[in-house]
Amino acid sequence: MTADDRLTTSFPLAAYAFESSPLGAARIDEFRDYLPYQEGNRTLIAEEGGATLAAVSAIPMRQNLRGAVLPMAGVAGVATHPLARRQGHVRTLLHQLLDEVRDEGHTLSALYPFRPSFYARFGYIGLPKPRRVTFAPANLGSLLRVDLPGEVSWERIAAGYPVWRAFTERNLQERHGFSIFPDYRAVGMRDRDEYWLVTARVGGEVTGAVTYRVDGHGGTLHGNEMLCVDPLARMLLLQFFARHVDQIERITVQVPPDELPDLWLTDLDVHVEALTAVPNSSAPMARLLSMDALRGLPAGPGRVRVELTGDRWLAGTHLLDGTTGALELVDDTTGSTPTATLTAAGLSALAYGVLDPAELPLRGLGEVPADAAAELRGIFPRRVPYLFADF
């Protein structure tokens, strides 16, 4: 469809599904402002008699899977007309959408579900949700007396966007599960210019960054994702926050799911929350769309045959061999290798590192004998993915 087609098809449906309604004229007029940030999306709609019944979109993204940066389709804007729900329109569109993006080379897909159990039927598995951390700047007072190597800089996001974008690119290369938008979507943050950007630098190199806004004197500093490559970068950013002790009452920031904010400082009163709730606070989900996503991944020692069942995109029997340190999919005719039967979600859970092989039978995601579980555990060590991009 053309960009303008979205104004009368997918945008109104998504707005009805995810915003307060009915929409006012001013809000409808704002739809056109979103078009430049959707230009590379693939959007499919179901129509009948000229009326749009359902819509789905895919954003061409990139994601780090165990150190390899791969093409990932971010599924978004899934919405159905209220009189056309539960008639299979979204299922049909999602099948077609994932067929098309897979054919284009996207080996991974991720999304934020309105109901996780719905997308579990499409082979998606849950990923951990980032933590929201809240604390008072007064608790950071001890940092004001510490001489830390490095420096911080502060500017509007419009001015600092190239630095922020480059730093997210670095995180994409280094952090498992990390994903970023294509350029045409990412620049929306720059164009809206609604946030401050503070960056930590050591030896001139950016090692930490966070965007934020302040809602008023005596109020809250609302931070977005706080990205740090090491503890020093985190301390530099916290020291910056400490300087707001006479301006704001509290600070809230998002941190990756493997962070331990309760151990950042001694005597730090901190509230850490990861709330999941249907329909508007679900954790993200992801899946493999192709076995090609596994080829060459860093892997631990292990050798196992997997039989994939019940999926449109992952099927057949594959021998996974991680004995060289790089995962190979190889032919095997001996029949002596341990075998596991997995669903697509089961294999995706192992690849993303969110479940142990022994958990898969308990979740209905496969049959994994003890010998196969040991091999899979070696190939796919547990990892904590951080999706980062929110769509």
C-alpha cells in the first residue's frame, strides 16, 4: 500500500485498538506526521466491501542473537475492526506477513503482545521484561564526593542524536537480544526533540547514555533506557542524577533485565519493578523464523538432533553441532546422536537463552530426554536477552 493509504486503513484501526477513543479531529490530523517514520514498514490489510477489517505491520530491524547481528522483523500495529474480531483475519495476515519477511531474509521476529497466549500459537516465546527502577536523588549523595575518571555531557536529543544512535549501534553489536529500529524510524526521537540526553565518556569514548525528561520542580525525572557498558559508566550517570537533589523528588529509569539496582550503592533505597499484565504491560516475545539464524552462532560443546514439529516456518530434522565453538547444522546418518522433539517456541527459547531444556516438556514445548537435554544445555547456555527497542 502507499503511505497515504495508511491514513484511512491501518492507522485508524491501530488508534482504536491502542488509544482512547473516539479520536478528535486534531488527533486524526496528526496521523500524517507519522508517515515518514513508517515508510519502510510492510503493512498488510484485510478488506471487505472497501472497509478495512484487520491490519498487521512488520518493521525491518536488526537484532543480536548470541553475538550475531541478524535481520529481524518487528511485528506491530496488529489490530482488528471491532465487528470483525475472532474471525481469523489476524491469523491469515500474520501467516502472510511472516511468509513474506522470511522470504526477504528476516531470520528472527519479535513483538510486544496484547495477549502472550495468542502469539504463542505462532511459535513466539516470552523474553524478560526490562526493569523500572525508582529512587530518590538524595540517596545518591555519597557519589558527589567521589572523583570518578571520565566526564558527562548534557544536551537536547536533537543535538546529540548522532551520538545516541552510534551508541545504540555499539550495544547492538555487543548485547544479546538487543534490537534497533531502521534509520527512518529511529530519527523520530530526534525530530520530536522531547528529551534530554546525558552521556558518560571515558577517554573520549561514550560508555553510557540515557535520555530523560523532567515533569516539573519537585517532581520526577523520567528516564528512558539507561545503557552502560561497564560499572564506571553507570556511576557517572548516577552521579549526574545526584546533582538534581534540590530540584526533583524522585528518579525513574529503565534498566536491562539482568541489572541488579539494589546492589548499586550501600544504603540505596530503591524500588525495582517489572510488571506484566494483559493487555497493556506484556513482556516482549520473539522467535526464530529460519534455521539459518543458528548457523555459525557461538555455541558451547554439544551435539544433538532436533525434530521440529507443528510449525509453518521451522520443520524437519536437523543435527546441531557446537563442538567447534560455532554452531553447525550438519548431515548425520549414524542415528546415534541424542534426539529431542521441539516446537518452534521450544527451539526459540533455547536460542534466546530464556529456558533450560528441562523446562520445555513442562511447558508443552517439546520432548527432551535427559541425554538430549545435556547436549542442548551445552550448545545453548542460559543468557538474558534485552530487546531494547519498544514497538
